[in-house]
Amino acid sequence: MAFGRRCVVALLATLAAAPPAALAAGPRPRIGLVLSGGGALGIAHVGVLQALEEMHVPVDVVAGTSMGAIVGGLYAAGYSPAELEQVVATLDWRELLRDRPDRRRLPFRRKVDDLTYLTRYELGISDGKLRMPGGFISGHRLGVALRVLSLRAAGVTDFDRLPLPFRAVATDLDTGEMVVLAQGDLATALRASMAVPGIFAPVEVGGRLLADGGMVRNLPVDVARAMGADIVIAVDVGEPLAAKARPDSITTVIEKTVGMLTRLNVESSLRDADIVIRPDVARFGLLDFQQWRAILPRGGDAARAEAGLLAAFALPPDEWNAHVACQRRETAPLRISQLSVDPGPGQPPELVARLVRTRPGRTLDAGVLQADVERLYELGEFETVDFHIDPDGSDWALAISARPKGWGPNFLRFGVALSADLEGSSEFNALASLTMTRLNRLGGELKAWTQLGSAPLMGAQFDQPLETSRTLFATVAAQGSQVKQQVPIGAESVQYRISVRRAVAGLGLELGRYGEIRAVIRRDETDALPTSHHGGDAPRVEHTDSGLALAASFDQMDNVSFPKHGVLAFAELYDARAALGSDDVYRRLDVSAYGAVTAGRSTLLGLAKYTSALGGTLPIAQQARLGGLFNLSGLPPGELAGSYGGMAGLIYLYRIGRLPSFGEGIYAGCSIEAGNLWTSGRDVTLSDLRRSYSVVVGADTALGPVYFAQGFTSGGKDSYYLLIGRTF
């Protein structure tokens, strides 16, 4: 079969060199272009299209899978190869494949968990069952980008009515059958065809759950034949399985798995193609989108290598110009006559509507619409936010819809923290947090947490917005905790086990994405019991601390583990009062701030902390403490205690690489810090400052930040650290 088809192609190539009279045999053959899947490798398809148009080879029908469906679908919708190259160049592929919104733009309540050592990954609880996301990536940003790019095909629901007839191929996850998408919404079809199982969440189309078509037909030659193609040009950006190196990361394992699923069905499809174009992209990976400049021209090179066969189908200039005129389509102005916003269950429509800037009665601005969708997504409560445009007479109706996280509305997050040094001391804690959202119409939220390990604790907090904007809220919380701490008694240092029961109630103001203010009554009941055999006559201490707290938080940090940009600041004024049942009467002011700036691979972080008893003296249990990495490095954690003082420091980090899978950067750097704590404000003097330094290697992993470091102090002390979890 393949030999026979190639004979026909060779015969046509021979006839192409014959006199014109010899060619007057009737209409030209209908040419189908088939584009395979292959992730970033599919960028080479754009180069193939450029070469075909250079040679005046027409395309009459297009079929594609995964990335081939995206390139082919946009070409069929009227994009030129030059426009497709511009699309590839301007899309931020790293952001398209990252679902989590920019942390700085999340509502403050969605940022709070990051300030502990919880990982960013979450599970869900619904109807008493543990649920997981449909993939590592929901595909929200990719879906929105495809939706905007597909505005050129607005109103087209039959893909035969595109400038070029088109088919996308997907896989039915329930039956394993091939699904040929010939009608419906173009952007949804493209997104479904690229939904690699386990990476992208599947897409529901017509009641069927669809995923990447590469599992059943990565090179849909038969689909192009069914569309009436006489000649099929197949572009295969895959490679034989043997060419893959031994997997050295999860990314490589995924690539090999996808390759095994697709390669066998590709080989059978290749036998039915008339002309096969194989771009040389073996040195690139499925996720190497940042290498587009190197990948794209390889498609053109491979197509030009087949020029001897392709020339048989080249059109003369007049016919070519007519063909191109039919294929090209500009994005027409779309006047919006109706606008509807569906916020999904549990979201006040007023809250969502005020975030939308697009207005009916105006011509659609794609940039404004995309920003509207992103603002809704940045609420942090949706799996995807999408929009649809349908004809409304001579105008268009725009519908924006938000889909809640399918694994919610209750979410579990976990984390671990480890601190160890060469002197044998270590601490380990494991934390679990449950967040229950949408408890009522105004968005009441319950958060519960438990920690096991060196410092066990358990607590819960309920925040209830008092109006639809969710700015003003009431809050109640309770927590029980236990820590071991060295307490100086006379000339000795005695280890105490300190148990604290805390209750909090008050009001708060959420300042959008920037921060919050809380005014609360707080009561702590402390039971401190000496545990070390050196305690001697060290007393057991039972103490009640109760007062008013006014706290303000500002959070515009992009990443609290290894920040690159932004500021994070906290301030709290606490007033312990006898009238509220406090055993001690005192005031305490705490202020801390962190900032980061980045240029290229270099990041400079600044940090500062300050504590003051405002003229008095703090009880021992309430005193500030210093010591530990980036907190006067070189001193053991909590080595210094006092009522006045603080520290300031600078940290320089250089990104030396990136983790291959499920992580971010690897860093090396150093820090310089200075500070001290004093019992009395009269004792504070700059001449008593302690200076510390550190050298550090760290990585932003899926478990959180990991550090290997050595710290030094001006007094000659040094410490070696292995840390997992936040340090400041």
C-alpha cells in the first residue's frame, strides 16, 4: 500500500516536469495535511507550513492531534504561518503550563497557608471521599489562550465551515475509543486533543470525558482520508522509542510513557501517508517550549528536503494567490450585546460581577476580556474560568463562567519541617491542614490544622465575612500547642515543656490581595513544667495571659520560600490587661519585614525584625528570641531572649540551575546579619550588636525549601544546618 502510494506521488512529480499540455487532465488532487502530537516538538509544524507556502503547495483539509491539532486548527481558522510564528514567540509557555496564579495577586486569605511550611499541592474532600485533581495542570491558562486565539472562528460550530475543513482527534477516557471532533467549539476541541492524561485535566465534551488523542491516533492519516483527501502529507515529530535516553527525571518518564502510548499507532498511520515529513527534533523534549527558536526552523528544513515530491502539487501564482485569499481570515470586530457571568455555586454574583471590566454595547477587547478572566481565576477558588461567544443577531453574546475545583470544596494540604545540626540536635514536624470553603452564601471558611512531631499542636479558625464584598469579617480561633524550651533560671538553663491553650475572637478587614487588619481579644493559658534533670527546684509555672491585639499584615511576595520580587511585612501591638484576666500587665510591639529584588539569576533579600516592651519588661514566655539560619546564623535556634531588640540582614542568592521535575530553582549564596536582644530598653546599644554570616545551598522543592548551610558569629560560634521548611 505505502509503496503504491509513493509510486503515484513519484509519477505526479514526473508529470510536474512535463509540458503544460500533458497536465491538462482535470482538477488537481485534494491535499490533506496531517500534523502529529508531540508537545513542544509540534512547534516544528509551523516551519513545515512556512515551507509549504514558500513552495506554493496548497492544503485543502487539515487533521491534527494534540500540539498538531493546535497548530493545524489555528491554520485552518485563517492564521498565516507568519502569524503562527508570532503566536509561538509571544506566548509565555512557562506560565501557560503553570496553573497557580501569581501569588501576589491572590486574595490574602489564600496566601496565609504559604506562611507555614505547607506544600502548594492540595487534595480534596467531597461527600466524605478523598479526591484528587484531574491532572497536575488544570489547563486553565492554556484554555483561555486558545479561546482568545480562536476568536477568529467565533460563531463557527461546524469545522467544515472554517476557511479549511479541520478535524481534531481526542481519546474517550471511558471507552478508549478515538473521538474525531468535527463540530462544536474550536478552542474546546483543541484543548481536549492536548489533554495529556495525568498532566492536564481531561475535558468534557458532549457528556464524554476526553483526553489527548495521541493515545489512539497520534498521526490521524485515516481521518484526513475520510475528509476526502486524495494526497496526504503527514508530519511526524515523534521519534523511535529506542532513541530515548534512560529516564533521569519524572519529566523524562512522562515523555517515555507518552512516547510508548503513541508510537505504535503512528507507525501504522505512516504506511498510509503519501508524503512523510520528519523534522529532526530528537534532541528536544516534549516540554522544551522555551527552545522554540531552534525547533521551528527544523520543520521547514524537513519539508524542503521533500521538495522533489512536493513540487508536483505546487500551484501557479494566480491559483496560489486565490487559494491563500480563501484560507486567510482576520479577526473581525465583535460587538457585545449581552454579557452574563456565572460564578458557580457559593460565590456571590455581586462579588464576581464587580471584577469584570468588559461591558455590553462595546466592541470586544480581547486583552480586557483575558484580564477579566484572570481576575476571577485569581480568587483562588476555581479550577477554570472560561468564556464563550455566540451570535446574537448582528452582535454577539458573551458568557463568562467559573467552574469550582472539582476536588473541593474542602481541601487538604500537607507539609514537613526538619531542622538538624552536626551537634546532634534536631526537630521534625509534620503538618496537615483542612480548609472548608463556601460554608454559607457569604463565603464562611473553617480552617483546622494539626501538627505532629517535636512541637505538637492542634487548632481551628473560623472566619465569617459580614457582607458580600468579604472585606469585613468576624473571626474566632482556638489552638493547643506544646514546645520544649530552655529557660534561664539563675546560673542554670532548665528545659521546660510549655503547653499553651489559646482562644481568640474579634473582627478583621481584608484588604483584597494586599493584606489584612485584625483586632481581637486573645487569651493564653500556659502550663510550664520542667523536664530536665538539671531542673532541681525549678518551679512549675501556670500562667494566664489575656489582652487586646491589633495586627496588620501586608503580603505582596511572589514566593515565600525563595522570593524573587515583593515585600512581606507584619506588625502587632499586644496589650495584656488585668481587667481581661491577665496575670501580667505589659505591652509588646513586634514588627518584621522582608523584601526581594532580582536581576537575571541574582536575588538580593533584605529582612528585619524588631521587638519592644514599650517601656516595660516582657514575661519570660513572651520574650522575643533570636538564633538559627538567617536569624543570627551560627547561634542555635532561640539562643538569645529579651524584651528589646531585633536583627537585620541581607541574603544574596544565585540561581545555579532548575530542578528537572516538580520544583523550581537551585541556589547558592551567603548572608550577613546583625542584631541582639536586651532585657531593658536602657541596655540597648549598637556596640553590643552580634554579627553573623552564612554560606548556603538551597532548592525550592515540591516539599518546600531545602537548605544546607553553615553559619558563623562574631563571637566564634558556628553551626551547620540541614533545614526543610521556611526559615524566615
